[in-house]
Amino acid sequence: MPFAAFFVAVCLVLCIFDAARKAALCILLGAAVGMASVLYTANRLERIRVQYTARPLVLTAEVESVSDSYYPGVVDAVLRVEKINGAKTSFRVECETLPECEAGQRVQGRFVLSVPVQQSRVGLYADGIVLLAEPDEEKPDFKQLGQSSSFRARTHRLQQRLSAALRRRMDGKTGGVLAAMTVGDRAHLSPALRSAYRGAGLAHVLVVSGMHVSILCGEVFRLDARRKKERCYAVLRLRAVWKALLALLLVGVTGFTPSVLRAAAAVWVSALGVWLYAPPDTLTSLAVAGIAMTAGSSYAVCDIGFELSFAAVLGTVAGGACIRRIRMWYSIRFRSKASAPVKRPWYFKLPERLWGLAESVCISVCASAATFPVLVLRGLSVSIWAVVSSVAVLWLIQPMMLLGLGTAFTGLVPALAPLHGVLSVLSAALTGLLDRWAVWIAAKPGAGLYFDTAYAAIVCLVLILLCWLAFRWRLRLRVAVPCIVLTAAVSVGLGNALSRDVVHIDLVGSANAPAVVVTQNDTAVVLFRGGNSVRNAVEEQLARRGAAKIELLVDLRTKPETPCALEAEQSVLAEELSVNTAQKQKCTPALVEVLRTRNGCLVRLTIGNRQFVTLSGRVELAQPVSARWLLASPARPEAVQYKEVLALRRYDWMPGGAVQSSSLSLRRYGGLRAE
């Protein structure tokens, strides 16, 4: 409330001045609409919570996505609820122990719904997940009803067919990368390549985004019309309708991700403008997309994909405007006059392609600058090579995507097998070139820089203030740009020095099988419990902290169904340890001690003079182990004496009181901070 009151007061003060009155009124109106959306979402969530939680219900739902679980025979799944006790409804739930099934199926069973814990509530709401579901232990009555006929299920099956056809004649690395950037199937990306692309600043290439939508809707299946037909408005209308349908298909195939939805909304607004004789406008399309995406839930703005997509578009628009203004200013300044001709600089004689390269560099710099605050304020690591990588590989994206689409579609037709083989070879060659660039850049210093969130917020505010002062005082670019760049470089160096040697302990993944990630500088220790969703969460957390390598991986599963796909320098597997034996490993972040018992494992971490303990399974000891911190899991900690707890959620063995934090940052011999 104090921040809201301050915001309203500033807007009211701006209304006094004629120059800022219209802008202030628009901002106040937008804030009022945003508040109405927040209240509407809160009331809707409260009605669902009161109506459906804390009692067994018969749910009929469509399985939207699945991932492997720690427990055998079950999967982690997101369900779209269609009916509850026979009554129609529509909202999404997450079930971490759903009996094994596939995405696109319809299922029915008795479930108990509950509200997510406070720590994970915003993230789940941003993904559209309203409640958590658990099968009724007494009478689950679970059954599969066959394949769903919804648009989302049909396009998901199309995505799987296209991905399989695309990867048929490629190796695992190139096929996984091309499937991710072409049809949005990221399930086949190796952890090493994920890390390499993040370090090279090319993570956006692996996500189908607005750039991919523009390439697809602008180049593929374009009507080959002559100039005469181009002037015919009926042809333009038909082309607009075709592009809108193609964008809708791409939205379904890629799983309704925020970046694709935003780009598709821009295509739809542009198509509507063609029919209404109105010119396209980027900012109007962006605003319409934002309003449409947040109409159902105001928490959509908390999705990091939403934030990065909109920030990148704003940066791109700003970069295009800057380069146009610069070229216009130089053209006017060096225009030849009859009385006093002015000699043009040498760079005005450069070919138009080099001017296009300069424009690409300017747009990449502005887009990176716009996404930088989002990355650091959300706790993600950044790469100083992002602009260099984006400019260097920009020419590869369009031919890779077009070849990938050609490979995928020809792979569906057996008669086109020879053409499919040729396209596969060409696609693999270009993708391999991009992979080698990402791996090479990711090995350079500065590929993964992590900043403390509070420090990053201060740096972003300082840089914004400097930009505003440069604009206000009309400083020349030759003065303003070096000052801003120097300030940013000093801030990055200082932030990197302040975060040096800080140890971060994070619980990530599923609450039923949380993984422990301990990072210091660019190294990490991972205590893994299993499941693809947990593995993805570990990889994301390593990217957030800027950890390039896993020094030690401890797999706590005593009976794993599949091996762990994470790559590490050293590995300790609980299944290979003899019962009642221990193993000790000295690593950079911590001293790790692993004890295997008959029915479980106990791991003790020693960091400086502090000790942390986590359990997996049932551990029985003659004497309890003492530690200050317990890294909680569903296992009951009878064998541990502890003072404080880190947990992802409240477990049934935990006493009353507030749930503890899930992250901890500490200096080896200094203070600590829970997050």
C-alpha cells in the first residue's frame, strides 16, 4: 500500500503540468484497469478454493504435459480439468503422483485438491495452475478415457510427429537443438548443450519466439503473386488470413508459450488491420497481446517468458527507432547545399548491407539492454557475449528454421525419403555449426555472471537514471554512451567481486523429491532424487547461479529406473554403495559425506563451520546426527537433530508455524541470508 500510494501521488503531481498530463492520466487509467484485473483474478481463485478444496472429488481432465517422477509407475502432470462431479468447469491443476499416462489423453479419477504453498503460489499461478491434486488414497478409481480431441491435444500429437520425423536421420545433439527451435520440443536437448547456449547468450534461440513466428509467417508458403496481384487488396486479405491461421497452428504446436502467443497476437492484429484498411503498429499489437494474455489471470505478467518476450520487443522497437533517427540526422547534417557543400564522411560510402549490419548490432544491443533488468532481477545469470553471439549467428536462424520445417514435413511422407535425407544433411550441417559456436563462446570468461537481486535492482535504477539524464541534458552520443558503458562495466565487475566465494544452497524441483543444489562461483554439488522435471529444475538453477560445471553428483535413488542425465566430474550412486557404508568427497563448495543404510540415504554437507543434512527414504541410526540445518524432504527426520529447516513446502511431520525458506546464501566464514 505505501508503494501504491506513492505511485498515485507521483501521477497526480504530473497531472499539474500540461506536457505530462495526458501521459499521467493514461498511466492512472492503466493502473486502475490492472487493479481491477488483480481483484477479478483473486476473487476467481478464492471461489475455486472454497468450492473444491479439502474433499475427494471425481475429476475428468485432459493431460496437458507430463514428466518423469521420482516414484516408479507415476508421473508429474499438469491437467486441464473439464468436469468435477459431472459439472463442467475449466482450470488447471498439477498432480505430482498421477498414475502413468501420456500427454493428450483424457483421464478420470478421485482426487483431493489443495492450495499451493505460499512460496510457489505465484509461479504456479503464472503458469495457469490454480490448485494441486493428489489421488484419493482410499478409492482412487483412476482410469484412462482415450485420446483427447481438443485443439491443444491434436497439435501436441502433431508436434511429436514432426519432432520424430525431424530427428530421424540426425544425431541426438543436432536433432534435439533443431527440434527445440523449430517445433518447440525441448525434451531431447542434452544438458551440456542447454548450458552452452545459456553461457553464449543464445538461450532465446532454443525457444520458439517472435523471431521464429515472423520467419514462418513471412516466408513459408508465401503466395507467389506478381506485382499486379500484389496491388490487389483481395490477395493481401487472403494472405493475412493465411498468416493468421499459420500463427494459430504454431501456437498450438509449441504449447501456448507466452512468447509465441505474443507474436501470434501481433500477426492477428496485423491481419485485422489489413481487413479494416488500417496500417500495422507494433506498440498497438504489443498492447493488445498483453491485455489479451492477462485477461484471464493477472498473474500472467509474473511468467518470466512473458516478461522477457515483451522486454525484447520493446528493446527491438527502440533499437530500430534509434538507428533510423541516427541515419536521418546524419543525412540532414551532411546533405549537400548549393551555397556550401559539405563533404560526407567515408562511412556514408559503405554498401547498404553494412548499414544493415550496423542496424542489426544496434537492435541486438537495445534488445539485450531491455532484457538485462528482467534477467538479473529474476535471479538469472547473464552473458557478456550475448550481443556478439546474436549478431554472429543471426544469419543462421532463418535457413535453419526453414530447412528444419522442410525436414520435418518431408519426413511425414515416405515417398519423399530421398529429399528428406538431403534436407537432414543440410540441417545437421547448419545446426552443428551453431552448436560449435555456442560451445566455444560458453567456454570464454564472462559467459555466466550472477548478480544479487538487490544489487542488480540498484544497478538497473542507476543506469536508467543516467540514460534519462543524458536525454534530458541532450548530451552527445560520443559522451553519453561511453559514460553509460563504463558505469555498467564497473557495476558488473563490482557485483561479480561481491558475489565471489558466496555459497548458495537451493532446494529445487518437486516437493515430493526435491534436489539440493549447492553452488559456489562456477562449480556446483547436486544431490539428485530423480525425474525429468527435477533434472530440468536443477539445470535451470545452475543457469541462474552461473555454475558451468557439476563437480559432484550424488544420486540418492537406491532403485533408479533410468540413469541420471546430468553430466558431472565425479558421481556417487547410492545403488552402488554397500549397506551401512559411507563415502566422503571434498569439493569446492562443501565437504560431502554420504551414508547408505538399508532403506535409504543420509547426506551431510559441511560448509565452513556449518553443517547441513538431508535424507532420502527411511534412515535408522543408533544415535541421531546433529546439524544446524535440515534440508527437508518427505522422509521423516527421526535420525537427525536440527535447529532450522529449509523446505519447499510443509510436510506432515513438520510442526506448526511458518514454512521455512527454500534457499540460503552464506559466506564460508561470514553471515547468511535465507531467501
